[in-house]
Amino acid sequence: MSTQRVLILCSDVKSIEAKIRVSSLKGVHFSVFSGWTGAAEALRKENFSVIVAQKFPKDRKTEAFVGDILAIASKTPLILVLAKDDGPSVLEALKGGASEILFEETLGGSLVPSLEKYLFSGYGLLRRMSLDELFDFCIPIITTTDMGLLSGTILEKFREALGATFGILFQEGGEDGAQHILASIGFAEESAPAAFLRRFGGTLIRQAAPSPVVIPAETLEAEAPGGRWPLDENRFLLSVRFDLGPGSRVFSVVGLRGAPENDAINSPLLNFFWRQTRLSLINAERNAQVQSLIYIDDLTKLYNNRYLNVVIDREMKRSERYRNFFSVLFMDIDFFKRVNDAHGHLVGSRALMEVGAVLRSCVRDSDTVARYGGDEFVVLLVETNAEEAMMVAERMRKAVASEHLVQSMGLDIRLTISIGIAAFPEHATTKQHLLNLADQAMYRGKESTRNVVYLADPQKFP
């Protein structure tokens, strides 16, 4: 979950700390300073959600005091604390750019509600924003065409604008109407986004609209019961549906601690953001469709060799960053030439398609199945070591051997495959070495009994 950060500049640190020590502000990080030098240094180093500043010394010009703060943090809402007898300073403060004025004499009852407005209700979005500010906020969205990167950026922007504590972006599409998670933030466990979607996805889809919808948590729980609310501090959800085209819709759902103001939801910033997000999602989807034409094998509709190189490079980079591991399975259909010789290439092509479908059914959605060329296939198993890969390979070998192929053409063809396995980084630490070891392990099977699985031997094939 994101941490909301508040900077407070005041003369009486103990008094202000006592006022903000309340349950409704649990989890908010406060940096309290009694002097300008420390506060200014913190503002330069960190991003804060709100600034609360008590004007001192008293003889300082209010407009200049506000100007000094906003010169460092121009886009951060500023709550200025003044004495009640300092009436003329109110106009100076508002003219200088302060978002709100509080008075020292009533601070005990006004500070917490004011902070809650800015932290949890999007109140900071209500100030006037220039076209440059609107454009700057949306630049990461506008300039991204990769669906994965864009999805994560959208949720981060929700966190930045509204203080969202968690979020999930998912797509509903295809003939089965399945829900596919594009990105998530703020969930404590890796499995939590999928569990959240299983529990609430149907209800969220029914309630979503092209314009933002605020959903109280208790209402959602009543419609989709099943235990405690997953993140207790989130009392509201904000849901937005982005219609990309026929049969393609993306849903954004974020958790909020407070209900955002209607004026905030309809603010120029968020209105501009909604429109740019939809256009960027449409462009990203089109880009993915173009990429699929480049990376999909025409016959089997599996990935091709070009995509395999991309995904191996990606997994190796992930391994460097997160110490992940993966395995590569290199496989070849045994005696496939006999099918073409006996029945012709049309039957052979149909058999290849059906073998590819069997292989795809044996692995997870996160794994990659590619047609390497001819009657060769390569499978990349993410976060799978050599021992686990052996079990998957055996499952694939048995599944192919038991399949009755090309029955739609009045035939009953039985085929087998030989599989070689190499694991990263256990057996190899470069892409070419990994593929070579898996290929060599597969040929050991081809030269022996066939219909067999062999594990790479780095000592034999350095």
C-alpha cells in the first residue's frame, strides 16, 4: 500500500503532534519541523501529499512566506495556519497560492478534517491547473504503448492523484468473457489480486460505467459476501470502465480511505486523465495486435521463434533483478516425416496444430509455448527449476503419446515427442548456451529410444 506523506512546519511541535495522533490518520507519515531550513531540505528531497505551514515569524510577509514554500513544492496542496487577528494575511495567502486557511485558535477541531479532505477525498485536485500541469501529469500515460507498462503507470497515477492505497486494472474480452489482470498495486500477497477479482469482479463489472463510480465497501461486501474486507482501511472503491472497442473493455478499480469529492472526480486534471487513459489503452491494444502478427506462428497460432528470443531475454533480465529462475524445454516430434510421406502435408500441418494445442494445454498461462520451426517446439517455464521441469515435460510427453490426432479428417494418427531440458541459471547463464544444452539433450533422446525426456548435461556439452 502507498504511504501518504505530510510535512508540517510549526513553532510548537509537541502541540501539533498531539493533534494528529488520531486513528483516522493511521498509516500517514508525518515529518514535523520547527524551523524553515529542515523543512525546505525535506521538501527538496521528498514528495509530500500535503503541506501544513504555520506562518512565523509574525512580521514576515504572508505572500512571501507562501511563495518560498511553493517555489520548492509548487504542485503540493498548502494548508496555511494563521492567527485570527491576522485577517489581511488571508487574502495575501490565497493570492500567493495557498489551498486553504486554518486558524491557530481552532486548529484542534479543524486540522484533522482538513487533512482527511486532502489525503483521502481528492480535495487537492480542485485548485486551478495550467495546461502545462495537466499535460505533465499525463505524459507517462500518453507516451507509453506497451500494455504492461501502461497498466502499471495508470494505477500509479491513481495513487498520485487520489492517494489510492491499492488498485487493480483488468480486462474483460474474448468469447469467454474472461477477466485478465493487467496490473495491480498495493496488495500484500502475490495471489491477492486474483482472489480479489474472483470475489468482487462480477459485481464491479456490473456497477462500472465510463464515468467514475464511487462504491462504498460495505455495499460491495453485501453483494459479494465472503469474509472480511481484504484491506480494512479502504472504505470506498473508485471504479472506471474504459471501452476500447467491440468486446474489449478495461476496468480500473482503486481502494480509497475516503469518498472523493464530486468536484475532485470531475476536476480538469482527472477529466483530462480519463480521456488520455482511454486513448492510450486503445493505442496499446492496437500495438499488441500488431505485435501478435509479428510474433504468432501462422499455422499453430503459438508464439514463433522471434518471440521466443524476446521472452528469454526478458526472463534473463528479470532473473538479474529478482533472482528468478526458469527452464527451457526443447522438443521434436518423433518420425514426423512419415506422416507427411504417408498422408501429405495438409494432414501433417493439421497434426502439428493439434500437437501444439496439446502442449499449450499442459502448461500455465504465464509459460510460453513456441513453434521453433518445422516439427520442433520450445517451451519456457517461468520460475521452474530443473526438477519441476522434468515433471512438466513428462506430463507433456504422455499427453502427446495418448492423443488421437487428425480424427476430423477421418484418420487416427499417434505421435510421440522427445524432450530436452535446460534450466537457467542451473545449467547455463546465456541464452544461446541454454538453448544449445536443451537442444543437445533432446537429440540424446532422438538417438536413443525416442519418446523420452533428457536433462541437460553441462559437463558433456560445455
